[in-house]
Amino acid sequence: MAQPRISAYLPPDIDPTKAPLAFGRRALPKLNEELQSPELLTQQQALVALCDLVHDPENVYQAIALGFLDNLQTLLAHDDQTVRQKTTEALSVMALHSVG
């Protein structure tokens, strides 16, 4: 009889720095909730996903309407360097759009 083998390694096509993302209109509200999470990894993953999404002007408009700017402003003073760096990146991409 065959025995199953479970690998300790992640599959090669999964990026552990990105958060699982909701679809459609629920994506940005879910990221907004995850930015306020007390867990550092959850905040980092949400910021990486947010940096990918804000290249679309429609998402920038929705993010501003949802109050992302207040949450990002508080994350600028975070203790973790990665959180501060990704927050700055998200704010700079949002500022480049005419909506931002």
C-alpha cells in the first residue's frame, strides 16, 4: 500500500508575502480591516496586496472613500521597518494618481 508524503516546503507558485485577497468590492474593505490587525504578518501582507491594488485609479478612489489614508497615516509611525516602507510606497502610488 502506498504511503502519502507531505512536504515541508511550500509549493513554488505561492508567494508567502501576499495575503489571500477577496474579490470585487469586498477586497479593499477586507484589506482595511487587516491593516488594523494586531498581528505584524497580517499587516505586512495587507500592505503588499494594497501596493499591488492601488495602481488602478478606481481602487485608489475606493481606498480614499473607505478611509485608508487615516490608517496609513498611523502606520507611518509603526515600529517595523517593512510596514513603514510599504506604507510609504502605497501612499506615493496613490499620490501619483489624479484622484489621490
